[in-house]
Amino acid sequence: MSQFNSTPANIQQILIIADLHLVNNEVDKNQLFEKFCQQAQSADQVFILGDLFNTWLGDDLSAPHYAQIVSLLKILSSKTQVLVMTGNRDFLLAKEFSRQTGCKLIDSPYLLETNDQQYVLTHGDELCTDDESYQQMKSILQHPITKAIFVRLPKKWRLKFSGQLRKKSIEAQQNKSSEIMDVNPVAVNKLMKKYPGADLIHGHTHRLNTHVEQTFTRYVLGDWSQSQGNAIEITDKLSRLEIS
Ligand SMILES: [Mn+2]
């Protein structure tokens, strides 16, 4: 579902990140995120475009597991508006996460309107249409009925199931060419036709780059390593930030 969101005229700075794939015991990356959160307190809006967490198996199970990150988000959202889109790793983020962190969950695609420009924000995996087996799997796993059943399963089962799924996904990726796992230009054009004049910002592919197309620009966010993160900053113009 599309959302139309006017950003108030007094917005000075918007920060956008994606694909941190935070893991509870990866101390360095968590510290990098903490550093980002401190810098981001002075922003007017912060967008997280999916896969903030490496896995999210339901708010009841994962919120306590990621207690440190949850508290960082809570502090950040007390200073600025934090808008979170789910990715393919953390698509089970839900109401209780939102309540505990003060972050607002947003649907994809999200139309961000500033005074100067419109941006379509999305995680990006739905644009990887060449990867048919992935899309098939996604339509099953992220179906509202599947999600409703999964979050009600005993915690032990959920942990076991996600471990098996992860193993399968790693195996599947090894047999796919790198083109298949990138966005499909036809899918991108189809999306952008609905938003004439807007530019696109997405993550998921971990291929940090800026692609100037005929009618729009596609900004791809990169993933975060243990020693370096990246963000897009929108003020009266768009620029890239490095977090290290
Ligand atoms: Mn992803």
C-alpha cells in the first residue's frame, strides 16, 4: 500500500539507513549503531529501511534478545521521529516493538516529500524479481496468515525453524548469479512510473551506488560492516554519510 506523507516545512535534516543486520553479540557493529544514534538525535526524521536486525522471530522473543538495541531506539525516538520499514530479515517487527521503542512502523513503498524533491523509499527486495524462488518463498513466509501462525508457535520451534530456513537460504544464494540477486530494471521502472518526478532510495542488495536513470535517480544504501556504516542525509540536497 502506498502512503503519501508530506514532510512539514520546518524539516532540516533527514537521515536514512538500511541493512545493519544487527546481531546481539556483535559488539563493534552495535557500538557503531550507538554512535549513529547519538549523531541522529539532532535530525528531524530518521528512516530505517529494513533489515536493521539480522533476525526477528516475533516481538515477544526478539525484543528481550535485542534489549540493548531496543533501548538505543527508545532514546533516539524520544529525541526525533524514527520511522522503521521491515526488511526480509525482520518482517515480523510489530506493535510491541513499536510500543517498546517508540518507532513508527511504515509500509513500503513510502513516499517522502521534502520541499525540494520526492523520494520513494523501499527495502528493495520486491524489486529483485529475477530471483523467482526468493519471491515465491517471500509470498509464503510474509503472508499475513503465515505470520499470524508463526508468532504463536512456541519459542523453541520458532528458533529451530528460523535456523533451518537460514541454512536453506544460504545454500540457495550460493547457486545464484549476482545479476539474479540485483534489482530488475523493469520492476524498478514499473514502480517509478507511479511516482513521476520522484527519486528512489532502497537497500537490500548491499550494493552501495547511485544510478542516474533517464527520469529518476536510484540511490542504493550499503550494508554495515563491523567497522563502517553508511547513511543518506537529506537537507536541501542529498548526500552520503560514512559512520565509522
Ligand atoms: Mn534485505
